[in-house]
Amino acid sequence: MDDGQLVRRGQSRGERAERAIRVTTVVAVALVAAFVSYQHMRGVAVQHGGIRRPRRCCRSAWTG
């Protein structure tokens, strides 16, 4: 134990920090790719009639 944290044998703090940065970067890139892919596929589905755009069901006092 080092300052209350478990330490893997043979890994320095720099190596652990580098690994954490790498994992965080991979997760962030994966999330962006998933979002872009979802938006693209949804756009294709809307364009080809697979999904209808939501219509407003009620008028509010603000929109008349």
C-alpha cells in the first residue's frame, strides 16, 4: 500500500497516470464515435421514412 492506495508491483505513478490517460482517451473517443454514428443512422432513417419527426400536439400560449 502506498498512501492508502493499492500499488501494482512494477508500476510507477507515472506509468499508472499514463495508463489512466490512455483509458480515458479511448473511452472519450468511443463515446464521440457512438454519438456521431447514432446521429448519422437516425438521419438516414428519418430521410427514408423509418422514423417520423415528432409533431407538436398542443399549442401553447406562447406559440399561438
